[in-house]
Amino acid sequence: MVLGFKKYVKNSSKCVNCGTCSLIVSCPSPHRCIGCRSCYLACPNKAIIEIPDQSDRKMVEISIDGAVHKVPEYITVKQALELLGFRFTKFPEKEALFSPCETGGCFACALIIDGELKPSCHTPVMDGLRIKTDISSHEPLRIVEGFQPHPVGGVGTPYWLKRRGYYIEVACFSAGCNLRCPTCQNFHVTYNSSLKPLTSREAAKLLTSCRVRFGVDRLAISGGEPTLNRRWLIEFFRELKGRNPDKKARLHLDTNTTLLTQDYIDELVEVGVTDIGADLKALDLDTFQLITGISDKNLARKYLETSWRAVKYIVDNYYPDEIFLGIGIPYNRAFYPSIEKLYRFGEKIAKIDPDVQVVVLDYRPEFRRRDIDRPSFNEMFEVKRILEESGLNTVIVQTIYGHIGP
Ligand code: FES
């Protein structure tokens, strides 16, 4: 039978053998493409191309919650479920399954497949596969890496601690992101599906040992995007708090804020989060889509509105006593042909709270935007001046010479 399937093949004239599609992405079906798109999304050189797959396929039998169905072979479990009428979304909804990264890293789409928790976006269907959609009996999993100390910290690290020369924070990085930023600063983590996933307990234990080893009080998780797998993240912080009950311990979440609804924030505070680094990618929808690569306007709008609402909600309810908040702004002149927009961005944050910490990140040529220049020191200094003029009192800019604080 022939359906409108796609497959992904390497365009050798663009491939520079960087190893992303073989070392970072773990292909779930190397002998024949199942159309999961992980390599296509991860390749920094866009050297993987999408073509129609009109080859003949047999039908295979799978069972979902005990009911037997026939689906075409060489597709992902997620695609099979979609063919059977299940709905997957990129913003959590009741009655729908959630698949925010679609690259096998976050495990938010995971189902019990032949008795094991596996990402449905990254697992091929096979004859006889048994799938259960109720995963509540299994401990959540996620790919997390890079358990290391850091001397600077992130957006949610208070500026007075951002001194160079010694470690102030230990951090780990979760794979998978719901955004597709062409300037992704951490794409080796974001698109990584090659590591063994960890339970929340395992990750909290590793991060705590890192704290003990390097003698710091701050424990952070960044990404990728940590908030994609809510159950995993809540358990991670709960476990981390249990292992670090002392008052000096600061539990820090670095997030793009696009999924941070009010009840999610309340839950994070309840399990012990003390510091949030909230990236606000943009003031307006056009710039948000340009920076994040989200082409679906409605989805982009939802993400953007959720981010701004999250920041306001944290300031109104938890800041500064329960939560230290830092707001991240990405800057490159490629996103800001007019500096007026940046001024208005600052003005809107200042209306929420003029004293909140704002960290401007100098976006470098990375991932799929190697064509842009890293902002110069003087340019970043000018950005700082503009944001201060807009009413912000605590602006830190990341520059080629390190962070310049207020
Ligand atoms: S959506 Fe499948 S692993 Fe993230």
C-alpha cells in the first residue's frame, strides 16, 4: 500500500561530516527510514532533505490498550497512533498526547511499549508491538547530561554572584526543546537522543553529588527545555529538595517559559524551586517566530503569550521573597533592524517590575545561523544603555569579555 509518507536522506553536497546525525541523534531505524525527522531537525547544515516515500509497505498488527489494529510498517508509534485518530499537540491539552520536541529527548510523548517506557516519536512500529497509553505506573524518564560546575550561572543567577574565577553553580542539561531556534546555542544537547534516559531520582542524585564535590549551593537545570516533561521535572525538584534540605541550597530552573502556566509555576514553587531564569524571546510575534523558528502562527502566539503571562505571574505572586527571577533577552542585530523594538521590549518588562534582573544574551553565529556576526562589546554596551533608558534598573549584558552588570 502507498500513503503520503516522507523519508529523510542525506544531501552529500551539503554534508560536512560533523557527526550530528550519527553521534548526537540516535537513529531509531538505521536500515530503513521511519520518517521520525530527528536527523532532519538536528542537522546544523540542513544537509538532510525530505522526500516522498512511495515504497510499498506491509501492514503490521499492533495492540493499543488491548485493542488490536493494523498499521503500515516503517512508521513511528506516534505516526501509527495519529493514523488511528489519536491527537498529539505541542502545547499540553486535555484529551491529547503531548509531543513537544519530537526528537526523542524529552520523553513527554513516552508510552509503555512492550513493557518499557519509550518515546513514541522515536520508536518504530513492529508486528506484535504492545502499547499502553497509561504510563502512571512507570517512573518518568528523560535524557539529561552535562553534570558540571559553572563559574557564571544562567539568566536566573543573581548578578552579584556572577563573578569569574570560581564555581558558583552545578548544572545539568535536559535534551529536547519545543522551539526550533535557528541560532540554538546548545544544539548538541537539544537534539541529543543518543544517551540513556535517567529517572528524576538518578538525575537529582548526580547533581547533588556534583554539589558536594564542588562545594557550591546552587543547583540548576537548563536545556534544551526542562519544562517539556512536567512529571519528570516536578519529581526531579522534589527529589533534589529532599537531598538538599538546607537553607543555603538554591534550586534553579532555566526555561524558555513557553509552557509555564500558572499551575505549573505553583507546583514548581511547592516542590522547592527558588530561582527561575525565564527567557522572553521577544516582544512581538514576528520577532518571536524569527528567533524561535516556530512557523505555526497560532502555536507561536500561544507560546509568546504564555511566556509573558508567566513572568507577570511570578512577579505578582512570588518575587522576590520566594523566587529570584531573572529575565533573558536574546540579542543580535539580525533580530532587531530597529532599535525602537528593543526599547519597547524593555519598557514592557519595566512596567511589570523595573528592578527585575534582565540578562541580555549576545546571540552568536550558531547552529543554522552561521551567517550572523556575534555582537561586539560596544554593541552590547549600547543595548544595555537602551534598555536602561527604557526604565530597567538591573541590566546585565553578556559580551565577548564576560558579563557586564549594573
Ligand atoms: S516529543 Fe517525543 S521525546 Fe520529546
